[in-house]
Amino acid sequence: MLTSVDQVHLNFSPTGLLLLNFILGIVMFGIALDIRVDDFRRVARYPRAVLIGLGSQFLVFPALTFLLVLLLEPAPSMALGMFLVAACPGGNISNFLTHHAGGNTALSVTMSAVSTAAAIVMTPLNFGFWSSLVPETAALLREVRLDPLSMLLTILVLLGIPLVCGMSVAHNFPTFAARMRRPMRWFSLVVFGLFVVGALAANFQHFLDYFGLVILVVVVHNAAALFTGYSLSRAAGVPEAERRAVAIEVGIQNSGLGLILIFDFFGGMGGMALVAAAWGIWHLVSGLTLATWWSRRMPSAATVQADAG
């Protein structure tokens, strides 16, 4: 008989965890080399799309996650994982996928920059708020005695400091930054991917035992995220290229950040960690599939020209 997923804790050594935190900082630094102050100023160029995107990311999707938890009734630790993933900012390949999909890449970069900065406050705030509304997840939070301020400070270190450092390097040493962007992007993706695989390999039996239980929840949750971004953008009447950018930005979450927070604050709680790890794999599959499908149905030339201008 299987142990309840709520009772499972994935093993990850303190040294490995410290290295994982460092690697996420390097990943964020690499992302920040692509971010300029002008990316934040560009909000004025796409105010409606950015507001819809951020609203979808930090308001609508977490609320929809709450409804999904009530509907699907996953194990409490899995529900916590869903809330945490929903509270994270966009993932680091959303810009590439948006470009591949024929979406508005400039908007995608702008949303990534703004959502990463906003996540320093919004991630712990959203996670704490929505988790507290479900009695079972609220009880788990009390058991681990989560300190929201400690989580905020950790996110500040993991996101805020690398963001500022990367942007500073890009501003002061643009030639160096331009040379390093592509190698840093691939280095960070490969190394972080290896660490996720390593974490799963060390706990492979748990992954096999609960894969069927977790993957269904993750697929539905991710589809809800993509649908939220696209449908709200369409309802607001924004151009097709911008709809694609918003959908991908909301559907590609920084589950790596979620995974580190789970090991840092929840001792690798099984349901949470398996949801975040499965998200990290599945959103690449769904995002690339959707982007490839869209790439064969490019927006009209007039729309692309308007987006590029």
C-alpha cells in the first residue's frame, strides 16, 4: 500500500540544495542580461496587454487555481504545490516560445521583466492568501510554520539581486553582455535541467508511484493557465500576436523557483515537489507544442508589422 503523497518527502542534500539556489541565481542573472530599463518603459507602449497579462498571471490564474483545487480535490500537499506554481512569475523560456509562436516578443520580454520584479512581493502574498482559504492546505502551512517574511527575503535574494546585477552588467558592459547572453541561456537551461533530473532520479520510486496522480493535475492546471492568458486577451480585443505572448507568459511558470522554495521551506514535501517538477517538464512540452502549432498559423502581416513597430 502506498504512503499518502502528503507524507512523502523528497531527499535532497543540504549541499545540493545550496548549489541549486546558486544555480537559480545564475539562471536569473542570465535572464537579466536580456532585460533593459526600456523593457519596463515599454509598458506604456502595450498598457492594455501588459495589464491583462499581469492580471492573468497574479490575480485570475491564482483564483482559478483555487477553483481547480476545490473541483479536483487533490491531496493537500499537491494543492499547495498548485498554489505555489500559480504564484510564481513567468518561466525563462517564455520569450523564445513567444518568438517561435509568432507572438509579440517585445511584449513577452516586457512582461517577463515586470512579472519577475513583481514576484518578489506577489509570489509570497498570493501563495499565503490562497493557501489559507482551503482548510487542508492552511493546516499544512501551520504544521511547517511558514514565515512569509522569510519567503519574501529568499525570493528577493533569488530574483531581485540577480535581476539588478544582470541589468547593471548589461547596461555598463553591453558588448560583454551581448556575447554572454546565448551561452548563459543554454548553460542555465542545461544545468538546471540536470539538477531537476537529478532530484527526480534520487527519488525515482516516488516519481513512479505518484506520476499518474500528479500528471493529470498538472496537465489540467497548465491548460487552465494557457487558456486564461489567451481568452482574457481575446476578450479585451488585443491583437493576435499579443494574445499569444500573454498566453505563453501565463502558461510558462518559473517552476524552478517553486521547487527551490519547496526544498527551502517545506523540506521537499512530496506532493508539492512532484507537482513543481512535473510542471517544469510538462510546460515545456505544452508550450513548445502550442508554439509550433501557432508558428504554422502566423498572425496577419499587418499585425506583425504593428507589433514590431
